[in-house]
Amino acid sequence: MQLDTNNHSVFMLHYHLIMCVKYRNKVIDDEISIRLKEIFVRIAPTYNITLEEWNHDVDHVHILFRGQPNTEISKFINAYKSASSRIIKKEFPMIRKSLWKEMFWSQSFCLLTTGEAAVDIIRQYIQSQGKKDGKQGS
């Protein structure tokens, strides 16, 4: 397991982000997905974010990325949605016909935290603390 570091901390913060096209319109093809990914990679360093994995379906994208403790994730997501929507509509004008009021992304998104260990393993680890030497925590 490789941990990230900064001046005062060691961390590993992975996130799984799912963003859908407004009303799940089926407008994402391979070419648009590649461009959306390029925009993500260009904006991400400003927010201390690193892309790990990217994939898409016709109406949504899945993104695995790393952040830092000072990462403002909601600001990044809003900046990314705004920039990518503007750029995609400009570079792929035919897409506008398939959008509702020219809105590319849905306002909502799904953001999940991930890590090397499953939540149940972490829960068991925390519950087991203090039991080895007869102590019992609360």
C-alpha cells in the first residue's frame, strides 16, 4: 500500500465519483468520454486531485481519483462540471440537440469513499482495539 504525504500528514484518500448526463440522455461516446477525461486531468491538479481510473457509459461516467486532506471536492466537482459542459457543447455542437435546455450534467452526483481495506475490516479492527491486553474500550 502506497500512502500519500504532505508536510504534516500521511493519508490515502480515494473517491469513486459517478456523474450522469441531465435526464440520462445518451450522448457520451468514446470521443466525448476521452475529451471529458482530458478536461478532468487538466483541472484536477488545481484541487490536489489525481485521476486513477476513468470509464463511461452512454449516459454517465465513473471516475476513481485520489485527493488530499485539503481537497475541496465539491468545489472541484462544480468547477469540472461547469468547464466540461461548456467545452463539450462548444466542441461537439451536435450534442446540443440531445440535451434538455442545453444542460449537460445532472445537478446531482454520487461520491463514495474507498480504500485499500473494506469498511467491515476497519470496523472489526476498531472494535478489536484494547482487547489484546485485557483493556476494553467503549
